[in-house]
Amino acid sequence: MFTYKKILYFIILLLLISVIDFWIFSNIKSSYNKMLNDTLLKTGHIISKAISEDEKDYNDWIEKYEKENETLKIIYIDGLPDFFESTEYYIDKNIYNFYKNLIETDEFKKGIESAEYSEFYITKKDYEYNNSKYRIIFSPILSNDYDVLGIGILFFEIDEYLKFYSLANIFMISIIIIFILIYGIINFSRDPIMNFIILAIFIIVAVFTAYPLFEAFRLTFIKNGEFSLEIWKKILTTNQYLKAFWGSIKLGISTATLSTLIGFLFAFVLTRTTIKGKKFFSTMATLPVISPPFSLTLSILLLFGNNGLITKKILHLQNFSIYGLLGLTLVQTMGMFPIAYLTMVGILHSIDSTLEDASLDLNASKLKTFLSVTLPLSMPGILSAWLLVFTNSLADFANPLILSGNYRVLSVEAYLEVTGMNRLGNGAALSILLLLPTITAFLVQRFWVSKKSFVTITGKPSPRITELVSKPVKIILISLIIFIIIFLISLYGTIVAGCFVKNWGIDYTFTLENIKEALQRGKDAITDTVTLASIATPFAGIIAMMTALILVRKKFIGKRIFEILIMAPFAIPGTLIGISYILAFNKPPIILVGTGAIIVINYIIRELPVGVEGGIAALRQIDPSIEEAAQDLGADVPTVFKTIVLPLLRPAFISSLSYTFVRSMTAVSAVIFLISAKWYHITVLIYNFSENLRFGLASVLATTLIIIVLAAFGIMRLLVKESETLEKTVSQ
């Protein structure tokens, strides 16, 4: 692969490309600089002609032009300093002091001298003042007889113009890097196509994950353009922020503990007992995962809010408040216990019952067997579920936004800093502070997951699992599940009922006006949301499967960094992603803020880790020899992926598509920062209606969203059915 001749050709071509590249961009920057100088000089001519011989109040003249042009500062010297007595006029004292410090420099002397002889002079270099770059023009102020009356010193701030030079330098360096990568991959790699795919995905995650996060981190250490720890000092010493931090931790612990208990209850009963209607119970256990984040919060408010049906209409409670830690824990537990259930159901389903049978054969009771055998074997799944829910609770933004009341959490504090105070640095710092426990929990969760073994199809008959609960205990467990399901159904039923009530909490008269008004006002948001989610879905699915193939089948330099960048969005709070995208993509070279593209990219990057994980799990059960056989027969990588890998990954692929679509439809935390007048989102509209106490309209849109995502999820369930060879039966 690496020969002396190839390396020599590469060096010669690299030198040639570099010289041509440098020459082209040097000429471009030189032409741009000349154009900029011409523009500034023309402006200087216009301003200098605007002052008349009869002008008495020069400060008014200066103030007028400084107000018209915020990037301009003016000092006027009435008279000629080198010939007659002169008087200096200015508005900004700081710029005058800056000028006085430079008055004895050669360039300023030359500028004054040129203006005295009726010539305009523009400085050869740029001067830095107050963290901005200025280009200065010395302009002669002439009378009608072309006599020099004075000198105007015009300070033009050119920061925006200088961005062009930075952009040109980026393109100049990028061309060289692209040449090195393309030439190197084509001439020095065994599998150019796969390496190009790896490079493309690496660039995607670097630009849309690493770069925005870097911008967010960088902003927290910048104050007035200089390095500063002031933001972090304020964040770490302000009682309000520390209270919000511990509020998030307490909420995460309480939610994770309750959700894990309920999730384990469902998983244990459905996998280790004989019970009728398992599909129904399983569906109900996963329902909150595919519903909008505001839906349960909305129903809790309708039932237990200040004007709630139960609290006010039925129980007539006066001092009861659902706002705060109690309400948030209740809503998050009902919304997140399915995460714990889905994590533990596979663990409990795959435990080999021979150990339990051996324990029972040795006369151990069912309770003793459960505590000494089943529970310890389930512990990795239990801890993994707890940490997953804890991570999601910390990152949750939608529920606390409405239901927190006086209870402070970091995700909402970060949102208020950005939208209410316009302090992006503080918002970024708070989101990064929230990232610390989140990433810690994520790393611990990954550690426990790595300890689990994967169950594959072995060809053996389906084993039987011994039931470990007595009939009375079984009745109690099933009763608990039924109670939770009834409560869950009542929450969703309340949302539907809210669609047909005139004014919830005050006037319960039946009406259809809510449906008409909500759909009329929300049709654009619904259309935008479905459109953007539909665009993101196929891209996310294909990129996820290709990434999974790369991570499982290929070895390459930087693979660990590649995997970290791919999986990072799973552990990053949505508020941090939203803030970092605003910072990164609201300036050259990539301006995306305000477009639909940035929302689509957010969907893809945010949900990519789940699709990749599903693809990796599926690929580990596929023998690599199948792909190798196709390659031996002459198939290239795209052909192998399209005809061999993708069909075998069909369940994981469709699951990834469905998950991305559903999560895109119900997204809030990052999207609320990225919406614009042109592209709106239905969940944000639901939030706005809820905030304005228009619960009827919010209920209609929430119900509409539930119908859409349930339809998408239902289609996925029809396309992918569980293999019967994986099913187990339970014996009593």
C-alpha cells in the first residue's frame, strides 16, 4: 500500500495544491480588502461633506452619524493641529482616550498630515479597541472654496467584515485537508468506499455534535471577548442555581426509584408468572414512551391542578397544590417507568430458570429463591434501569416547565436564562452543570450494560420458566398493575375529555369548539412537525444502520472517539443541545438558525444513538461470514449493505425509523430553542396553550399528536413481529 513512489507523488501534489490554494485565496482576500477600503473611503467622503461651514454644534453632527451607524465612532478636530489652534469634539470619551494614546505614532501623524493637505488617508493596519477591530480614516473637512476647515477621524468597526477573512482561511485549510483525506483514502487504503463512509459520518457527528458543544463550553469561559471564570463563579456561588441543581438531583432520585420499582413489577409479572392478556399489559406499560411529554402533565393539571376536577370539583380542596416535587415525581414516574420496564423485561426473560429450579428442589421457598437467585441475577438490569431513568429525569425539560411551580430544576433555569434574560453563557453553563450527573450516570449505566450477556438464537427448544409467586402474592401484584393501568388510562382519558369541555375547572359544558379552533390554529404546526419528522426519519435510520455496521465490523484509527461522538447525544440534556446549536449555527461558516434544516439535523443527531444501539445488537447475532461470502463473489460495500445487511437488520432498521419519527414528533427540550416563525412545532404550541390556561385547545392538540404517533408505532408493530423461537412459556 505504502510505496516510495506513491509517497513521493503525494508530497509533490500536496505542495502543488497548497501553493495554488494559497495563491488563489491570497488574491481573493487582497481584492476583498481593496473593496472594503473603497467602501469605507466612500462613506468617509459622504460624512465629511455633510458638515457645513456654518456648523456651530459639532457634537450634534457627530451624534447624528454615530446613531445612524452603530459601528462608527467620530472625533472632529476643528482647525489644523500643525498650523493653527485646534479644538477637538467627540461623544465617546473612551474612543478619544484611545486616539490620544496613538496620536504620536507614525501612522497617526501621517494621517493628520495627509488630511491637512486635503487628502484622505486610511490606516494600513487595524487597531483593536474594546475587543473590536477598527479601521481608521483621516478625512479632511473642506469649505466651499476647498480650504481645509478641520479633520474628521472616523473609526469604523470592521468585525463583521473580518469574518470573511476567517471564513476564507477556513476554506483554504479545508481544501488542503480534503485533498489529503481523499488522496490518502483512494491510494493508501484497502477499502476506499467504506473509508469514505466512515469519513462522511465522522464529519457529520463532528460538525453537529462536537463543534456545537465546543462553542457552548467556550462561551462559558468568555466575558467581553476575553477569557474569564466569572460565569462559572456566579453559577457555582449563587444559591438559586445550587438549589436548582440539588432540586434536579432529588427529582431524579425519587423518579428513578419509583419508576424502577413499577417497571420491575410489570417486567416480573409479565415474564415470570402466568397471566392472561400479556400483550395488553405490555402495550399499556409502553404507552407513555410514545406519547407527547406534555400529555401526562396536562392531564395531571386537569385532575389535580388548582381548578382540577378532583381537587376542586369533587374533593373541594383549598390548600392542596400539585405543583412542585410531588407533581413532578408523579408525572415523571408515570412517563418514565416504561424505560425501566423495557430495560428489565429482557433481563428477566433471558434468565435461565434451571438455577431457580435447583433452588426449589433444595427445599428453598419461592420467596427465598426470588431473593437469593432471581433478584441478584436481575440486579444489572435493575441498576441499569435506575440509571437510565435518572439520566432521563435530569434531562427532562417539558414537565418541569409547566409543573415545577416554585420548585427549581436546572433544565428550566437554563431555559429561562436564555429566553428570559438573554444570557446564553449562563444558560450554557447551567446545562453543562446538568451534564455532570447525567454523564456520570450514563457512564455507570454503560459499565453495567457491558456486564450483561447477549441472548442469541441457539436452535434449542423454547425453555419453560418456573413461576415463583404464590396465588395470593400473584393476586396482589396483578392488582397493583391493574391499579396503575387504570390510573394511566384515566390520565389519557382526561386529555380526551378535555377536548370537549368549554372551560375546564369552571364550565364543564360539552362543546366541539375546541376541536375546530385548535385544529385551525395548529394546522401549520402539525404540518411542520410531521414534515420535519418525516424528512429526518429515513436519514436517521440509514445513518444508524451504517454506523452500527462500521462499529461492529470495522477496525480503524479513532474508532473509540467515533463511538463517543455517536453516543454522546444520548447523555446530553436537550437544553444544552438547543443552546449549543444556537451558538454554533448562527454565524458563518454554517448559518442554519431559523431554518427547518437545523430542526431536522437535531432530530437525526439526538435520536441516532438509540438506532445505532439497536443495529449493533442485531449485527452481533449475524454471522460475518455471510457478508464475507458476498464480498468474495465481487459485491462492493454498498451492495453488501443494501442486499445483505439491511434486509437482515430489517427489524432494527424499522424500529429505528419508528423511534426517530415518534421522538421527533414529541420533542421539546432542544426544539423549543430552534423553532422560528417559518417552522413551528406542535409540542411548543401545546405548551403555549397550557401556559395560557387554554386547556381545551391543548387537549385537542395533545390528542391529535397521540393519534399520529400511535398510528406510526402501530405500523411499525405490523411490519416487525417477534420471532416465535424467542418466546418462553411459564409453568406453575
